Amino acid sequence: MKAEQISIFLENRAGRLEEVTRVLAEAGISIRALSLADTSDFGILRLIVSDHEKAKKALKEHGFTVGRNAVVAVEVSDAPGGLHAVLHLLCGNGINVEYMYAFVHQREKSAVIIFRFDRTDQAIELLQKHKIPIIPGDTLYNI
Amino acid sequence: MIFDMDIETLPREDLEALQLKRLQRLCDRVYANVAFYRKAFDEAGIKPGDIQSLKDLHLLPFTEKQDLRNHYPFGLFAVPKDNVVRIHASSGTTGKASVAGYTQRDIANWATMMARSLMAAGASRRDIIHVAYGYGLFTGGLGAHYGAERLGATTIPVSGGGTRRQAMLLRDFGATVLCCTPSYALVLYEAAQEAGIDFKDLPLRLGVFGAEPWTDGMRREIESKMGIKAIDIYGLSEVMGPGVGIECVEAQNGAHLQEDHFLFEIIDPNTKEVLPPGETGELVITTLTKEAQPLIRYRTRDITRLDYTPCKCGRTTARMFRVQGRSDDMLIIRGVNVFPSQIESILLETEGCSPYYQLVVKREGNLDTLDIKVEVDEKLFSDEIKKLQILGNKIQKTIKDFLGVTAQVKLVEPRSIERSEGKAKRILDLRNA
């Protein structure tokens, strides 16, 4: 039930982000979701893409440092309290969120939250036990 | 294997007798033929005949790098110009280049010392030696080349540059030994990886690396990445070129010095007093057999120590430990002496750090600042900000603990630090820029 996310190290220099999107565009890769974390010196760009193998290869060929991480995509209802219910469950079971980002599903009336957990397997187990829908990687890449 | 069994295993007593005889002849030669030395001897109140034992060496005047520059280009030659068959020169990035001249016998002696060195490193006439040191005024290329031929090995004079092509030649010619600077070895390795060539699939088994300071951490990195043995070679163009000292493959613990051709001393760089064996200080070299441009007590500025205890390889010559820094390009940051090699050691011992780094020294107001740029490779990278910040803080703390200076660690993208085909640009001192 895990999904693959790629992460890219970026120096805070003009044009670096544009270089990433150019490489992905030229390789014919779609971006499904993204988040950019930044400090004064560098940033980390995290992406869910249509083809992570191909994206990683293309970026590496252009000299970027690229990592791959397992994340979990959770579907929550697009209504007040939707996210809270999920976080409440995780918190109560001692699972920490390293970071997360969200986007709204166009076709369904729901939001998708991408989670990076400290204990991914336990989180998946817990979510499944409580019937919280997880979007499998293969579905997510083609969303 | 030992190339010159008789000389390299000479009992110390016999070696010292040979050194004294050669030193006395050297003093006669320079006093008679080099105006600079005649004047320096006279000013010190010394006559060549006063040198009765090796212990009298300290009576002789020093030669500084500046003396070479002052007599640019040929003012220190001890033979008529017709007897000089080759000229080399250092890069001369600061001021004039320092020039070295060689007679036919100097070239032959150098080739022999280099052949001894290659054999001590584990090479033999059966090897194919890829020489990627620059050929030209720099002594690296031709020095290694003549030694490899003297050894009887198949010599490939590739010189520096054209890195991608070099990686292919390395594969196609099946070289077993690589001679270059340690930083270029890594550049070559990267280029090979990009071209789909894995060093571990090649017959390459040995690297003879020198011409710039490196650390044991970098050695381990090279050895594990490339699957070869990495041997340190020492030399400097002022006294000859590569081959002044070489690690033996048996011990890989200190470079055996060519004591039949050179005399080595360790001095305190401040007081200029000779230090007892085993102490750390500046290496001083006297060329015993050099004909074209002999030097008396040349101050190398290299900080190291010597070990006279017997080595398991059977050689009786003294061993010189890794150059810890230079008494001149030592950085003084807020009053603290910092050798770039110390910082390199810390970086390499920190989990996952790549050997690509650069020290940037600036002055903000009246305060010196030190930035350390470290390239983030895949081993080091994390998708979590805090893990990268913890790494930076850890490096910063270790440097503070060991060296007493506060440095800002800046993580940068791979390949963003300037690569050179030859020497790595490790220091950027912008204080007087």
C-alpha cells in the first residue's frame, strides 16, 4: 500500500527549480503532487510523479541528487474534521508524521494526503484496521 | 619486490657513510660553482671542509623557495648550461615560477628512483601503467613516465584532461596501474561510472597517487570505490619530482625516502632548530647527487615526521608520514592555525561525507569566517530537512571540538564545487580579495 516518492536536493540558487521541471517535462513525466521544504541554504523538493524510475534516472543524468522514499497516500473526505479524524487516530497510537502534503481529488469529493511516517508499516496496518482508504501507488501515479 | 636491493637495504651505518661522502662533495661543488651558495657559506662563516660528519649539516645555510624565485630562471645552476638536458618548473601561481634543471645523470637517477618507487608500490615490468599526471613543465607526467619505462613496464602516456576518453583507454588498454593525483582519480572514477565503466570490472589493481596532500580517509574511499590498492608517493619539483618518497605495499605506513640521493631533516619552522627523530615539524631536504641544480637544506614547508624504525618490507630507509599540512598555506582563522587536511579528515570520518569539499575564508568586518561547502551525494541525502541539518551541525561541532574554530557548514549540490583536471581547489581565501 506504499507509494514511491522521489526527493531532490536543491541549493537555494536562481533557476534550480525550473531546471527540475524542465528535465521532467522533456522526459514526458507528469507531476501528481509536490511539496517544497526549504531552509536558508537549501531545499528539498518531494514529488509524486507518473513514472518515478524514469524521473529519477533523468534527474540523475542532469546531476541532481535524488532520493526515493516510501510514503502513504490517504484519502480523506473533503469535509470539516476529515483530516482530524486520521491524525487523531495516528497520534493516539504513537505514530509520528515526519511531513505531509495534500491535494484535492478532482473527480471524487475527497482530498488526498501524502504522509511520510516515522513507522510506515505500522501506520498502514493501523489505517487499514480502521477502514481508512489508502490509495495504492499504481493508482496514485495515474490519478 | 625491491628494485635496488643493495642500496635500499643498506645498513644505516653504510648508508650514512655514503651520505657523508656525497654531502662533502656537494659542498665542494656548490661552493665552487654557485655564487648564491658561496656567498651564503661565507656569510655563515663555513667552508666546505668544515663538514666532517653528518651532524655538521645544521651549520649549513637554508635555501628558501624565495631564493629559487630570486634567481629565476637559471641562477642556481651548478653546471654549464650545455650540460642541462631538461627544464621543469612549478606552476608559479603566486609570483614567479620556480625552475629546476636536470643533467643527463639527474634524469637517469630520477628514473631509477621512480622505478624503485613503482616497484615498492607493488608494480613490476609485467604491468601496464596509465600515467595521467600532466606532461609538461610539471614534473608528474614525465617523472612517472621515465620511471615506468625504467622499470620495464608498458607505459601509457595519457597526461591530464580528456577525462571521458581516459576512462575508455583505461578499459581498452587494460591498464593495471594508474598514476595521477588522488583527486583526479576520483574525477576519472566518476567519468567512468557515467560512461558505464565500473573500475571493479577492470584489470586495474593499483594506484600511485601524489602531488597533493590527501588523507587516509580519502585512501579508504578510493580503495573501496575502485577496488584497488592506493599508494602514496611524495615528491617536489624543486629537488626532483615524484619519487622522493614512496609507501611500500607491504606496510602502507609511511613513505620510504631515497636517502642515498637526499638528506632529510625535520626542523621547527619558527625557530629553525633541528628536531629529534620522530618529532613533527617541517621537512628540509638536501640533494646529495643532483648535478644541474643542487639545493642545500631546502625548506619544503611540508609538515610531517620521520620514522627510522625498521620496516617489514626489508628496506632500511627512513619513512615519512603523510604531510599534515604546509607551514605556509596554513590558514589562520581568528588566531587559530588550521590545516585544510585536518578538516578533510573530519569530513571523511563523518558518516557519508563525499570527498568533495571547499573551504571558503572571508572577512566580515574584522572577523574571519570559515564556510565549509560539502557536496550532498546520495549517501548523504535525506528527504527530511532535520536529518540534513543534524549532519551539518555534527560536522560543525566536531570541527569546533578538534580545531577550536567555528565553521558554517553549507550543503551544496553535487558537482557544484569546481573540479580540476589535476589538483583540487580546496581553499578559497577571499580575505585579501
